[in-house]
Amino acid sequence: MAVKKKVAEPGGRQAAYSARNRAALVKAGQEVLAEIGPSATIEQLASHAEVSPTTIYKYFENKDVLFIQSLGEMWNNWLQWANLEKARGTRLEMTLDSGRKLFWARKTHPLFADMLHNSLEQMPNFLVLSDQGVGKKVFSEIAASGEIKQDNFDQRFVLWTNTYTGLLKSVFVYEELTPAEANVAFGIGLSVWGISDAKAKKMVARPLSFPPVK
């Protein structure tokens, strides 16, 4: 009995083609963010990607949407890397370890460090846009567990986000702090969550493990 050939799903090839083009544009967006920043024009972006502006608009509403997508994917990729190797601890400790590792991105992820420099300088709400709400969800769950203060959570989170963004700017934009100095300041900032000075010092003294970068 002859085996009936499986019919390819309609649009499957086109969907794969679109996915490849979209991924290529996101990669180009990351490279442009590293070289120029979010102030780059659609023409500069199109030139770098070697496509027409029309092609970009085919996949993204505008260049800002593309840049946010590019930031978000790089941020998620970095988080996956940062979470590959972790010292044991509470969820809060391990979450903070990942945040602390970012101070050393110039050594581990140069392209991302350049993206951070330009984005933090030109896009004040960079962290909120690239994080896409994941950070707030994580801290909300940690607060619900009792590890950090839960009262006035929204206000505390805004203050924490601005504190962390300020530290990143001090490292990547103004170069006022070394990664080690930013790590100390990070501990001081934990008072936002009702964490004592002594406990915060222990948290930022936890050894950080940096996985190999492929």
C-alpha cells in the first residue's frame, strides 16, 4: 500500500521566510543600537540591514518598535546566560546576582555593553522597555514571599528601577563607577526594599560565577 505523502501546511514556507527576515532585522537593530543608538534614523537602519525602509515597515510598525524588540531579545539572551551558573541561595539572592553581573558586561558581552551605553544615554526608559515587565513580576513574587517589603510595592519598584538605571549609567555612560564600586552601591540601594545594611552587604559579597560566552 502506497504511503500518502504529507501535505505541507499552507504558508509554512512563507512563515519561515518571514521569521528569518524578522530575525535578521532584529540582529541589525542590535548592531545599530551598539554603533549609533536609538537615535538612529530608519534610513541608517535600512542601510545597515541592506534593505529598503519599506521592508522594515513590512515587519515592524516603526524603528522604535524594532529597537525595543532588539533590546528585549538581547536582554533575554543575556539573562539566560547570567542564569546558567548560580550560587545557591534564596530567589532574591539569585535574582540580585544576575543584576550584579550586568556591571561586568564590558568584559563578557561587549556588543551588549555598547547597546547599554547608547540606549541608557538616549532612551531614559530603556530598562522598563527592554525588560518588558518581567522584572516587576519577579520582584512582585519575591515581595509576596516575604523576602522584601510588600507595602507600597509600586512606589518601591519605581524607586528601585531608577536606582538600578542610575548605577548602569554610572558604569556604562559616565564611567563614574567601576563594576566593583557599582556592586557596593547596589547593596546600598537595597534599602529601598527594607533590607538592612548588614544583610545587603552579605548579599553583594556573594561570589559571582561567569559562564563561558559562546
